[in-house]
Amino acid sequence: MVKEAYDGPILEIDNLSISFFTRLREIPAVMDFSVSVMPGEAVGLVGESGCGKSTVALGVMQDLGKNGQIVGGSIKFKGRDLGQMSAAELRDIRGSEIAMIYQEPMASLNPAMKIGKQLMEVPMIHQGLGAAEAHARALQVVTDVKLPDPARILDSFPHQLSGGQQQRIVIAMALMSEPSLLILDEPTTALDVTVEAAVVDLVKELGAKYGTSMLFISHNLGLVLETCDRLCVMYSGEAVETGSIKDVFDDMRHPYTQALFRSIPLPGADKSARPLKAIPGNFPLPHERPPGCNFGPRCTYFQAGRCDAGDIPMEEVVGADRHHSRCLRFSEIDWYAPFDAGEVHAPSVPGKVVLKVNALKKHYEVAANALFGSSGATRVVKANETISFEARESETLAIVGESGCGKSTFAKVLMGLETATSGQIMLYDQDIENTPIEMRNTDTVSSVQMVFQNPFDTLNPSMTVGRQIIRALEIFRIGKTDAERKERMFRLLDLVKLPREFAERMPRQLSGGQKQRVGIARAFAGGAKIVVADEPVSALDVSVQAAVTDLLMEIQREEKTTLLFISHDLSIVRYLSDRVMVMYLGHVVEMGATDQVFAPPYHPYTEALLSAVPIADTSVEKERIVLEGDIPSAMNPPPGCPFQTRCRWKAQVPDGLCEAELPPVREIAAGHQIKCHLSAEILGRMEAVIKVAAE
């Protein structure tokens, strides 16, 4: 089936309003929303959780469920109103002309069906191809998405593929019928930064090859910069600014867009000298929106009697390419005035050593028959290999690396959830590496606490916020009476900047950022000396990330806490860490002060990680280094250097040394160590991966 060329807007959304109807009320989710996507164009849709991005996508797919309804405006695809189409016409278009890629790849794949059969279904259903022709098409598309050994992939089940491979299969499935419009809803959120970089490159390349238009939904402004031609910023169900990437990034004309950029760690941000500025207040619930401008209660430029007087339309920004803003004052504001970031602090001075790790190893024995159907021998998973470092009072040490590199395993050993295979962990003068948590005394347990990635999973849904914190105080034996513990609980709520009345609230009544603050309060209930923060802001919106990050820094200054910050987001790591430890396949491959690790010479793996970081700044130039292949299995690591199977510098090392020997740890500057065979001369020739253009 040959698709006709179309030179008008592929997607044209005009004054769209979508509501969800409950027994109590109508809840307006999207209001007066307009955007268009031209042939071959990629348009980014950004904003906080709950702003209506995914609702717009579901509206395009005409998949709003029983309660959702388009109550105004229209959605046209190639000039045809989707709302006027019959169910049969929509079936013909979905998956064929319009395809969607979701955030979680396994939600789109049938776990009981081989990949090849799932891919073949698309052209067989939508284009009437025969099995042989559909198989050839599947083989071609799997080759296009750069998966190794396409024939083997087609014969595999979804669970036999990594997360990055699964997402590539979902992309392949979406492209099987060469759709005119591809909707991507946070397609890389669950992926490592290196895999994310490869997927983004792939999407751009395939979009150009197939001439596909894209609607790219994301909260990551850096990804949108790298992927899209145009941008639409949403806030509380409305489009508040639209325009080309350059216009919106460099000449923004809405206070919310400006506030978003001020809350993300761009190059030059510094936790002491140039701290991030969190957006004040909270996102309004759909049925509690303020009169006039939805952003008014949180806006620096708000004028009572004007900004809240009535509905505010989108207005054209004169002299730009289709640049519009929903702000009455955009022509009056000095958008280039320096902003007051708030209180500036002196850099923290690390104190005495509180944690010392020496040659730590953690291996797991796995029964071979459980994995391979054979009996007898066991296999060893080498999760951590000879980890050594020190952490000091008031210091933030970031631990970075891809999934499977051993970051969380180390955290489990430190917390006492696992015991070490060999090596030593000294907490002050106490050996704790072989003491499981149930055998640790109360002081040790309260001294090492953890803030988890997902605040939704760490609170008891049937217990009030106050009771959960008091429970921690009881376990840590803090306070002699209920009244003392209650007062301590209130002080902890003050510490994390939550109103005291939140003590009576249930977790379901809190936002994600508020839940994470409760988790932080609970971690500090026992006067923690070391806090392990495992991706503590990755599940939060960028505006909330700034507030939670600032909170952690403030508590650290007051409590002199040692913070071990586990993350894959090198932008936030650069902003808040004093030192960085880079891990790969259980090994520490580089460690040093943040400025040392973020400037050449790097370990080749650090170089690739830095290259993969999306940065929301048009003045930044990056060398693009996409790692080939997946991280090897810790059950069967490669010989020699653990990174040699993916290293672009390996040819610079003579005589197969990288494959034969594990590199020694070398100190290339004071406090900066690297585990690599590259000579000092070659390391010295490395150039910066991230370059900021001079203003």
C-alpha cells in the first residue's frame, strides 16, 4: 500500500479542550490547546506531571477511556477530523498512519509471543502483507534500529532482551507501517543515559529516513533540544508558549518557561555560588485552578487585578517564527535581567573521615540450573570488585554509572541488607561489612540511612505522615515520652519545609515532591551521619527536583551529613557533588573531585557518559560518543579491562593489553585516580566532550 504525500499539517490541534467526568464533577484536563506538526517536523511537548501532555496524546489516538471526552475544538490528521471518524476508520489509521511509543516498553510487548511474530502482525493487519513479506520487513526494521543479530532477535521473547533492546523493538514496531505521525511519550525515561543517547539518535535518524513527523512528549528539556525542531510548553492543561527551539530556549517569553530553565542544573550552576531557583508554590489541581492566569500564584511578575481578571489568550511574539506566549506582560518584562538566586553559601569544608571502604568485593553465587537448565556447578555474579574510597563529614560523594554497574549492590552492603564477600567497610572505627542489618545496634542503623528513588513505594499508605516519622523515632529510641517524640516529629517537618498540619495527612494526599520530603525527614529522624540517596530526584519533575536538591544541601549544611548520591544524571551530579566515583561492571574506573572528573583527561567510560548527557543549552557543543553494545553481564565479565568491549580508545593500547590484563589504579593528579591502560601522553591529548560557546 503506497501512502499519498501530504503537504499540509500532518497534525493540527485547534482550541482543543478535554475533560474527564466523575460522579462529583467535570474535571477539565486540557483547555484551549493548539499545536500543529508539519511533514517531517518534530515537535516537543514539555511541562510538569499533570499538565496534560499525555492527555493530548491520548486525544490524538482517540483513546480517552470511558470518562474522557473532547468537549471543544478539533484534532485533524492530514486535514481529516479524527473526532468525526468511525471506529473502523480509526482502526485503519492507528498503528498504520499514527503510531505511539510508550514510556515502559514491556507494557507494549506481549511476554508470551516472540518478537518476530509481534512485529509481523503490524503489516499483516494494516497492509495485508503475507507472512514471508512481513518477516522480511521485520528483519529490515530490526536492522534499521541497530540491534545485533536481527535473526536471533526475531526468534527471542521480550524477557530475553535488555531494556534498551526492548525499547528499540517498540520503535521498530511503531515504524513497521512507515507511519506519517509518531507520538513518543517519555520514551527514554526508564533507560540509562548512554542507552537514551543511542535511542534519541536512532529516532532522529529513522524520522529522517522514513519522513515521519513526531510529537515528542518529555519533561527533559535537554532531550527536546537534541530531538525536536519546535517546542510547546504546557502548564496546567494549557499551552503557555510555543515556538522554534531557538526562540523558546534563547528568547523565552513566558514566566513559566523561564522558571523551568532556572530550576535545572545548566553548565555554570553551582550549589554554593549559583544555586538553582525552585518554582515557589505547588501545581494547581485541575478543579482548583485560579482565575485568570493558571501560573499566576507562582509567578514573579504577577499583577493583581490584571493577571487574574479573565481568560488569557495566546499572543504572537512579533519578529519570530510562529512564536506565541500566553502572558499579558511578556512585552513588558526584561527577560535578560540577572535573577536573584537567593542565599549564597560558602563552599562546605569536608571534615573527618566517617566512612572508609577498602578492597570491598560482593559476589553472588547463582545455581546454574536455575538459569541454564543444567545441573551441578554454580555461577558467580561479580557485582562489586575491589572498591576502595573514603568519605568525609559534610561531603557529597556521587556514585555514577549505568544500570548493572554495582551502585545499588554497594548501597545494600553499606546498609546491611547484604554482607560483603571480602574487604572492609569502616564506619568511624567500627567494622560493619559482615554485620547484617538485623544484627546492627540502634546507633549504627540510625547513623546510615537511605532516601529511595520512588517516594510512592516507601511510605505506608495506611499510616499518617506524622505517625510514620514517630515510628522511626521509636525504633531509634529518640525521646522519652510521646510528647517529646511528637515535638521532634514537628521539628523534622520544619526541617524539610513541610507545614506541621501535614502530620495528619495520609500519603495519598501528598504530591511526589512532598512524599520525598517525608522520606528525607524519616531518614534524618535518628540523626543520620551518612545518607545514601539512591536516585532521590529522578522520579520527580524538574521544578520539584530543584527544591528537593536544595533541601538536601541545606540539611547537609546544618547536620554536617555525609551524602552518598547515587545517580545516572550527570547534570545534577555536577551541580551538587564534591567528588565523583564512576563505576563500570563492579569496578571503580575513575574517582576524583567533580571538576577533575568533568574535565579531560577522562576514563573512556566517563567520556562516553558525559557525551550522553542531554543539556538544555543551545550554546553547548558536545562531541557525540554513542557506546556500541550493551553492558556485559557481571556473571560473565570480559577478560582484562571491564570496559574494553565498548572502548573507542582500545586501538591506542598496544599488544592486546586491554584484553589481557586488568588495568592498575593510577593517580593522574592529586586526588584523581583512573583505572585504564592508556598512556599519560594519550590521556593528555583528550579534548573536552562538553564545550560552552563563549558569550
